[in-house]
Amino acid sequence: LVELFPSRLHDERLSLCRRPCVSMASRDGRILPLVVVGIVTAIFLVRFLYAGSGGSDKFSLHQMPPWEKNIKNNTKWIVVTTIQLPTKPMVKLSKLAGWSVVVVGDTKTPASWSLQNCVFLSVERQKELNYRIHELLPYRAYSRKNIGYLFAIRHGAKVIYETDDDNELTMATLEQAFQVDLQNLNKNLLIYKPETGKNTVNPYVHFGQPSVWPRGFPLSDIAESYKPVAYAKFGSGLKPLIQQGVANGDPDVDAIFRLTRKEAGKKIVIKFDPKAPPVAVPPSVMTPFNSQNTLFHYQALWGMLIPITTSFRVCDIWRGYWAQRLNWEVGGTLTFSTASVYQDRNEHDYTLDYADEIALYNDAGRLVKFLTNWKRPSSARSFFDVARALSTDMVAKGFWKKGDIDLINAWIKDLISVGYKEPDLVADINPSNALAGSASYTPQKGIECV
């Protein structure tokens, strides 16, 4: 205890050293039980306090590499991973007032990567941070982005925006694109009304593209997604802790869409309705969301973890479904807003994307059914207990592998180590909590040039 918490226990140690020794056999043998109780209590305190301070001699809040001590804290961070030199979209992000940017490199990222107002984490610096997850993350993998999330949280993040280096922001500020201030929500925010027997909704319909679906949307539900949906005004019972903005240009659709709808030699150009109001997805209903134009608030920062045992084209989608279900447990909801970035993708072999997305086609519907029926175990005493339980059950159902359980356990310990406060569980998950009266909205047709 003295070694772990010298400032707290130094005076007490001196006081104990000055006290006279007492025979353990004195006072009719009453001292021995007290000593035993004292030893047991000391062991408990060491385990409890040590766990709360990070639980590892590799990393704690009190240990940073020298270069990290010069990083300024900020409540608003942007996290990106890249393998190329700064792009035009990256330059634009670096100039956003009030935001800090952390860029996570990989083995293929140029060592000379540098951009004003950006913190670049080379592979060498990633090691020096000593996060537990580091040993579990493969190189040349999108999941290295996880290190950037922890870094941002360690340096004061209350909200994190994540994107990719080829998504160009088309709005002047992120505050225009998202609800960064939860105390001042958009008065036009709508929420889908849950429908009996329906557990998915296609958000692209709301933004004027009924014939387009996002990557990871269950194929069996596409035909049903065309039908009109009912809306309500967004009430105060839920918080939009996770927010996804759609993308104009070549948005995040699956390989089946591109292989069947894209004309040879031409680019996909899709434009969503810019006047469509933001819309929330209530508990009991799900839809996929990605990591390409997404904002997380503090109570949902735990949900940014990218898994390591799925394929590249599956990892952020499975992350999204997992986080969406757990988000209900803390009184959160997922919202969608109109396009705030433009995506211009390079031509490549879409049959390779198809092969990488097989799990999405085969298992997305099964995963949604599993998650919407899943119940918080009665043995769970905290949110992190619930997260571990769901993650374990997803392994048992074959959605990811044991390596992601190890990652999640390390992630939770790292979150504690960087000072993240575990959110409280809500007593009841009720979809009607966020409904504040009926609302009428008719989606307008966007522009589709394929």
C-alpha cells in the first residue's frame, strides 16, 4: 500500500512505527483474530485500490512517456487511422476550431507523417503508451484505431468524432453536422415509432434513398424497408449518445449493391436529402452504423472498440450492433443525420469486398434477432459486467471469437486506467420513454446517379 499510495499512507506508516509492540498473546488472546482480520482487509484494499488505479505496473494515470506529457487536454477529439500522407480531408479536419486530432499510424504509414494541430501516433509511440490492448492488436489492421480512442479519452475527451482520411467534411463545423451539445438538442429531431414484429429500419429511406441500404443491413429485411414508417417527436427519456451522419457520393453500401447497381466505368454518385431532419432509432429496433462519420458522447465512449476476430468489412458493423444494444442499457439511443461528408472511393475489385462481407449477408439478421431478444443477466452488478456478459454470449453464438473477449477485458481495464468513468445502468429499457407525441414527416426523393 505504501508503494502504491505513498502520499496517502506515509504519515500513517510513521505513526505505526512509533507505537509500542503488543504481545499477540495479551488481552486473553483477543489480538490474534484482529490481526487476521487486518491482514484480510489489507489484501482487499490492495486489490480494490490497485484495480481502480489501473491494476498494472505497466500503465497508470501517473505514468506517461515524456512526449505525451506535452499533449494538451481537450474535451473534443477527432480520431483517424491512416497509411498515407495527409489528405485534403485530413487538412480540413486539422483546422476545425475547438477540436484536437489524433492520427493512428500503422506499419505502412510514412514515418514522416506530420500535420499541424494533429497528434501522430507512430507504431513506436503506440508501444510507449503501454495500453493493455496493444499486445492484442494486429498490425495492418483497422482495429489499431482503438489506441486513438484511448489516447483521446486519456486527454480529456467528452465527445469523439471518428472518420476516415478519404471522407471530406462538407459542412463548416462538426457542430452543424451533429448534436455535440446534448443540452441543446435539435428541435426537429424525430424518432421512429417501434412497430410490432419489426426490429430493423433502413435510415437511407428517411433521407430520400429508399432503394439503397447501408452495409450490414439484413438482406432479408430490404423488401420490407420500403414501406412507410411512423414517427414521433423525440422526448427527454433517452440521450442521442451515438450519432451517425450519412455520406454523399459513394456511401457505405455493400458489395451486392455495387456489383448489381454500378455501371461499368462510372462512379456511384448518390445524394441524400439535405433538408431531412435527424432521426433516432428507439430501443428494440436496430440498424447498422459504421466508423466513417460517427460521433460518440462520453457515456458511450466504451462502445468505440473495434473487434479483432472479424474481417475488415465486418468489424465496424459488428461493433455498431454490439454498441447499439449496450447503449440501451445506459439510456442511450442511436441517431442519424443528413450527409455531412463526401465519399469518393477508388475503383477496386468488389468481388473481394463480397467475400469479405459474407458474415454480414449470412448473419446480420440472426445477430439483430439475438441482440433484440437478449436480456441483461440478473448477476450483472455494473455496466461493465453487462458488456462482458453480452460479449461472451456473442462468442457462444459464433458472431466473433474468444480473442475479442480478451480484447474487451483489456479494453475495460484500459478505460479505467485512462480515467474513464463507467456509466450507470438504467433501471428500465422502455422504447416509449423517448416518444413525445406523434409527428408527421414524408421523406423526399434524393438524387441517385449510378
